[in-house]
Amino acid sequence: MTPALRSNIDRLWTDFWTGGITNPLTVIEQITYLIFLRLMDAAEARDEALERRTGRTFNRRFGPEAQANRWSRLRELGSSEELMRRLRDEAFPHLRTLGRSMADAQFMIPNPRLAKTAVTSIDQLELTGDAKGDIYEYLLSKLTTAGINGQFRTPRHIIRFMTDLLEIGPEDRVADPACGTGGFLVAALERVLREHSSESGEHPTGDLLTPEQWAHLGGNFVTGFDFDVTMLRIAEMNLKLHGLEAPRIRYQDALSTGFMRGDNATLASDAFTAVLANPPFKGNLDGADVSPDLSRTVKTRKTELLFVALILRMLRTGGRSATIVPDGVLFGSSSAHRALREHLVERHQLDGVISLPAGVFKPYAGVSTAILLFTKGGQTRDIFFYDVERDGFSLDDKRTPLPADQDDLPAALAGWRARGSADLTGRTAAGFVVPAEEVRSANYDLSVGRWRERVHAEVTHEVPAVILRRMKANERAILAELEELEGMLA
């Protein structure tokens, strides 16, 4: 966030509060809807320009009857009263036709003055590139509930790192069972476009992707679940603005008994080739709410353990996952913690554990976490460990960017990719492998600190008598100089 962008958002936030909207969630929702209207119009204008150049048609976001609801028309309205009427009676009803998570979008701005101020302020925001994500993250940071129940926002560089670890490709079916704002799903799509297509102007040409793969990217490539309706709206908007016309974003408490039934039943089991997730930490469900399918894997009410069991359930055989877990999952001594680790090692293929520095989730929390990398089915042989000490940002609340040589993530990715060919048997470096047999003999302890060998440099010190003689000599020299000074002043 640049200081100017932060100042503009702060001013807009204050305008909403002084205008009578004091619920932070409502403020974020209303700003989100207006930003969505603006970005939809920008996307429509880009596609119109492309259509004029190439003759290729596109699915319009605004039909002939909805042209008056485009942002470029709304911002030109001089009357605050007419702007408010148009937003309330036309633009927001149009929003409600654009997807399941938008179906109950409500216009909550209470007066024309605030409507005009909000439209003017949002029209001045920079919404290119990563700026949209920066704005969402900054808005979310204003929620007083941020960080409660372990719902920490995942930094974008960590998300990109995880999509690279799994090498998400155009044939994958990717899911996030606790998708929040949809960051993992967007990053998965961006990686495919970056790695498997070339670019021409503003749009990928698809030179390296077949028509069938393009159709898959626009259809079943990503699926997200969450039980927070506000997050679902933001996730759907995020995906639509990245080119997905009909994102598969589902309202569902993924750990509940209902997830295995109804509309989501076909997505609950053996459906995905890759799962990327940063599920909520430190939650405890009521025993009656836990799905029996998950209890068969691990008997617990702890959400961080249940989500790992859920991800195994969602994956197809051979599907892989990169999932962020609190460090307690790696070494917790309860029967449920040990049973889950044993299940991963003995029933599936535990591929790696990458420890992250404790400050990754600041300013929300300083919790220590790790990325679990596993494949459904298979056999665990050697487990790759990497101890990331720096992620390219300061580990305080400010999270200031640091020079490239203070970022261990590229080296961790290189080590992960070379784990099958490089000699990683030594355990003094940040990256190494441990045979599954050793992990079994250590009660399935997966903490990096349990296995990494720290090399302590030998330090020699002078004997105290020598140090004392030097101190006395220095003292005599000081006294001599003081006596010389005293003589000069006599």
C-alpha cells in the first residue's frame, strides 16, 4: 500500500462511518460492490476494444437494458439523488443476477451525499495489478474480528510459493476448503496463465494451451468453499475480475455433516487433483457437528486436524496438497495429533514439511506455522524438510520488504524441486531429507527443529588473568595521560 492509497482508503472508511454505517463488515461489503461495478465496466470496455480489433465476440456483463448501470455512466450523474436511485433500483438488482454469492447483495448506503462521495472516492482509486488485492487486504485489516478463530489472511508471496511447490498446471482441478477471499484460487489460475500461455497485448493468446484446456480453466479448474458470506462475495468478485465468468464458489461449512450431502456431495470426496489451503487454526467444533467421515480418520474436535482429514477426503488418489498448519500439528502429543501424523505417513505419501518464520502472519498473529506437502495414497519414503528463516519481509508488524538476499523462499523451492536428485542427507543445511523409518521411531515427530542439526562454531576466550593484566595496563595508561594533562594546566 502506497501512503496515498492508504490515505484514500482511510478517508473513504471515515466517510462511511460519519455517513451512518458503523458496522465494519457492512462498510467492506458496500465498498466491494462499488469496486466490482467499476472493474466490471473496465473489463467490459477492454473486451469491447478487443472485439473491435479482432471481431471475436465475448459474453457481455451488461446487456442493452443494463448499459445505464455501467460505472462510466453512473459517475457522470450530477444529481446525488439520481445516483442513489440508480444504484439502489437498477445497479444493485443487476449485481444480484451475477452469481450465487451476489444473490443477496443489498444497497445499504443511507443517503445521497454518501452515495456521491463513495462513487467519487472509488473512481479515484488505483485498481490496476496487485492494487486490488492490496485494497482488499487493507480493508480486511480494519475488521476488529481479524485473526479471531485463526482466520489469518495469507500473504500473496506465500500463496504464490505454494502454487509453485505443487506446480499447478492446466489439467489440475484445484480446491480450497476455506477459501476466504479466493487468494489461492486466483494464484492457481495466474500460475497456469504465466507458465502455460504466451501473452499478446492484454490477453493471453493461448499458444501453449489447447481449446479444451482453456474451457477447463473457465469451468471446473478451481472450486472454493467457505461459510463466511462476505468472504464468498469477495472471492467471487476476485475470480470474475481474473477472467472467470462463473466461479465455483460455494457456501458451506466444510467440516460439517452437511458437506458430504446435497449439492456439494460430488465435490466432497475424490474430486480434486490439488488442494491449496490455509484453514482456520485453534477452533473446536461441537462433537455433534463433526462429519462422521472425518472422525473415521481422526477423532478430534480441533479444526486444524479435521481440515487435513477433509483435504485427504477431497483429493483423488494421486492428488497432492500444500496446506498451512500450526506447528502444534507437527509435534503435538495428544492421541489425535499423533494419529493424524501416523495416518499421513502410513496411509499416504507425506512429501515434505516446510517451516515458516513466526512473523509471516503479522500483524494478525505471531503464530508459528509450516506447510505440509502430501499426496493421497502412495508410500512415504523420504520426507523433505526445509527451515525457512526469512521470507523477504521484516518479521514485525510492519512487514517491510527486504533485499532479495534475505528471502529463503527461492532456495526452499529449488531444494524441493531437486530433492530427488541432490544429496540432502546432511542435516546441517536448511534443507534435508529424513527417511520415514526415523520419523516412525520418533513418534512421528515432524517438527523441523527435531531433525535439523545445528552447527555451533567453537569460540575460544582468553584466560581471565590475561584479560585482567590488559585492563590494568589500560588503566595505567589513562592515569599517565591524566597526570600529563594536569601538569599542562598547572
